Amino acid sequence: MTSKTVTDFSLGAQWYGMVSAVALMGLYARRVWKEKKSLFTGAFLASSLMAFIFTDSLVFVSQKDTGVLATFVLDKNAGDIDCSRPAMIVHYSKGVPTDWRCPTSIMLMAYSSYPFLPWPEYSHGTSQSLTVVIDTFMENAVNLSQK
């Protein structure tokens, strides 16, 4: 399986999950309206929560400036970030404080460019020192495809 295949699958699965949850919301809302049973109200609320979780992940990971960062590069350079996991998701733009999310328990499809990090299983924040660390890496990076 290639990296592009994993990435496409990850993003597609998240979109499919969100669309399915919204469809279930509509189905259960209709059942609540017609049958007035609390079971369907609970199912509607559960599907609403699933739609929120998928949407929250998609909004963060599907932007063009999002990437996965190995946290071993942070050591003491980004002291305002507390992430004990091997990888975190970042929104990086040169010179602007970087938004980040660090998983606290599970990150699905972690080897793709668009991992699924379900709410509320992450810590998050914004860091200027993380931007400085990434700026340093980007300035010193060598493009191997041009050699």
C-alpha cells in the first residue's frame, strides 16, 4: 500500500463517516418526529455526536497547511508543548503561531497525511516556539528530488 493510497483512504473514510452520521441524524430525526419514542431521541443524539467528531477532525486535518510532526524533534526547543506521544498534528505557516493537536489516547490512520484524531482524545494549543522549530527545519531541509 503506497503512502498516497493510505492518505486517500484516511480522508475518504473521514468524509464517509461524517456523511453517514449526518444521514443517520436525518433518519432518526424523522423517526423521533413521527413515533415520539425516546430510543430514537438517544440515537439521534448519538449520531449528532458522531457527526461533530468527524467534522471536528476534518476541519483540522483537511487544510493545506496541516502535517504530522514527530515529537522527538521538540525536546527543549518548544517548552510550551506537553506531548508525550510519538507524533502530533500541526497547522504550520511560516512566522505565524502554529496550531497543534497531540493525541492523549488514540490516533487512527496515524501513518497517513490526514490522521483521525477523535474529540476529546487530544490536547491542543497554539505555539510560536513550535513555529520557530519548524521554520529552522524548513530552512535547513534538502530537497532530495532535485539531486
